[in-house]
Amino acid sequence: MIGSRVLLCVTGGVAAYKAAALTSTLVQRGAIVDVIMTGEAERFIGPLTFSSLTARPVYTSLWDAPERIPHIRLVREAQVALVVPATANVIAKLAAGIADDLLTTALLAARIPVLLAPAMNDAMYRNAATQENLRRLSERGYAFVDPESGFLAERERGVGRLASEEAILAALETTLARTQSLAGKRVLITAGPTREAFDPVRFVSNPATGETGMALAREAALRGADVTLVLGPTHLDAPSGVRTLRVRSAEEMHAAALEYAAGTDLVIASAAVSDWRPETQEAQKRKKGDADLTVRMVRTPDILASIGAQKGSSFLVAFAAETENHEQNAREKLQRKHADAIAVNDVSNERGWGAQRNSLTLLWGTDGRCELGEAAKPVLAARLLDAVQELMCS
Ligand SMILES: Cc1cc2nc3c(=O)[nH]c(=O)nc-3n(C[C@H](O)[C@H](O)[C@H](O)COP(=O)(O)O)c2cc1C
């Protein structure tokens, strides 16, 4: 943990005093710890305790030195944000995107992993609102160190006791390792649909939004990779911290992907590329007549096959969106395209497209198989990269 930059966020619960002991351990292990406290946390423990332990200023207000924009600076300088303890209130605010103090504003601006250790009364923890908020945050990629069951401040027993320091440190170590796990690696990701124009206002495409590829790009960047995203037409904003090249047609995607594929360590081809395009593209909008119209469709360049043919030592992950015989079709594609692994998803009845959740299975070799399960796309992206990185190391 030597030299690791940790942003410790302390909120107003009884367990706030335990955050001081944790700070001391982190400092002894060589971490550089910045502390943000909410106004309510200051009712439980003083900033002086934390500033003495860290030998650094403690941040309690958005307005102390606003010219330095502390909420942005603090999350840019840290590798991970750790919320200990996390009150029901702050969990609810994060789930709702409320930013009404330094702590919640900084966390809303965070691109770094955020690890929360909830601590509260058993009834507050079990309350449907809290459980719903925890679920929403987890779907957005926040990580948790779950509270323990035991003696609570109210002299009751139940779930809600802050996780042990040991458990928090173990989760922090894992998260820190994750933020470095692709450091120095170059990653290329293709995402989204392509549009094959017929005339200036009509095209052939599919319902892909690029969300899965964007989640993968975000996650790879978060793990320290230098990420290039070749992104087909989508209404979604490109992820920050990632070099994004916007393209429209399969031909444009092919050119951009091949330009960046050389020398990359990992290529993930998640784009839903149109396999055919209209043979001719009219310069002006084609006028409607009474007659039917036959359009000849011709093959677009096979991006995956081209990358597979010249991939060298880079690890190539393909995607297969299948409506039937999912795994059999995906395994054939894996061999045919010289990919190292393939992520297969079921898109029958438009499943997977545009939805916030998806389910994936990763296949490799003749019988390698890993079920990544059904989850929100950011969570699946992390699971997929975990599995792929393990394969890259094996
Ligand atoms: C004595 C006392 C103990 C509290 N302990 C907790 C707690 O352990 N967990 C919690 O979620 N809220 C607890 N609360 C309620 C929070 O302090 C309250 O919701 C506050 O608004 C949280 O502010 P913050 O989330 O901005 O820090 C406690 C309140 C009091 C008065």
C-alpha cells in the first residue's frame, strides 16, 4: 500500500471513531490519506484527529478554498475513495445523485472506484429504501464491504455493524490492485452499431447502443490501461479518460480499428457491425414511388477477421450476439476468427440491446467456459475483464 492515494470519506455515524483507527493503519502501511468529513461526522469525531494521523489537512467544506475546486481535485488525486462509515443518508444521496456538501459532490465527480462500508441500525439497514439504494449503487459499479451482524450502538443485536478493519483493508487492497492491473497496457475496444447508408436519410443498422463496450472502456481505463474506443453511432456520451474515435459505417470502423490494433495488448471487439451494406449509396434522398424496391446488399469488411489475421501477441476477445445455438455458434466463430476468447450473449427477442442489464458467457479454447451471469453492464464489464485478465496471464 506504500504510496497509494486513498480518499477516506467519513460520514455521521457512531462508527466514525473506527475510521480514525483505520486511518492510522493506512498511514502506517504507507498510504497517503486525504480525509473528507461531512458536517454530521464532525459531531461524532473532530477533524483534528484525522489531520494529526495523516499530517494533512482535513476537508469539511466545499467553500474553504473554492478557487482550488476541492471536490474535483481530491477525486483526481486519489486512486480509490473509501467511505467509512457510510450512513444510510449518504448512501441514499449517492443513489439519487445529490451533491449538497463536499463529500457527496466529490463522489459524484469520481471516476475512481468507490468502496463503501455501510454502518447503521439493523432496521435502517434492512429498510427497503436502503436496500434499494444499495442495489442501485452496486449496479452502477460501486463496491461494498458489507456490515457485520453483532452488537449495535443501540444495545441491540442485528446486521449493521461496521465491517472489521481487516475486511475493509482486504477490500481496499483488492480495489487498489484492480486500479493498477492494466497499467502500461494498450487496449482497443470497438463498440456500438454501424450504419450502412442507402441514401442520405436511410440506413441499415441494429439496436446496439454501445453501452457494453463503453462500460468495458471505462473499466479498462479505471484499471490503468491506455484505452482507445472505436465507437459506432450512439446517442450516448463517450466515456471520459478514454480516446474515442466516432465512426459510422463498418468500413470506417474497420479502418479505425486496424489503425489502432497494431501493438495493442488487448482487443475487445464488442461492436455490432453490419455484415452487409447497400451496394450503392444514393447521393440524394430516393423519392418514393409506387413500385417496390430491391436493394442489393454486399458484404462489409470483416473487422474481427482482419484483426485476428494480424493480431500478433495481442489477446483478442470477440463478441457473439446469437439468437439460437448460442454456444455452438460462438465456438465456431472463435475458431474461424482466430480469437482468444468470445463473449456470447442471447439477443433473441431483442434481449441485451439497449437494456441496462445483460448476461454473458465467456468461452475459450476447445472447452473453456466461464458463466459471467446476469448483471448491470458496468458489473458485467468488470467480471469480463477479470476473466480475460486471468486468461491473459495463464
Ligand atoms: C447518536 C446518533 C448516531 C447515529 N448513528 C448513525 C449510524 O450509525 N448510521 C447511520 O446511517 N446514521 C446514523 N445516525 C443518523 C445520521 O447521523 C444522520 O442521518 C445524518 O444526517 C447523517 O449525515 P451524513 O450522511 O451527511 O454524514 C446517527 C444519529 C445520531 C444522533
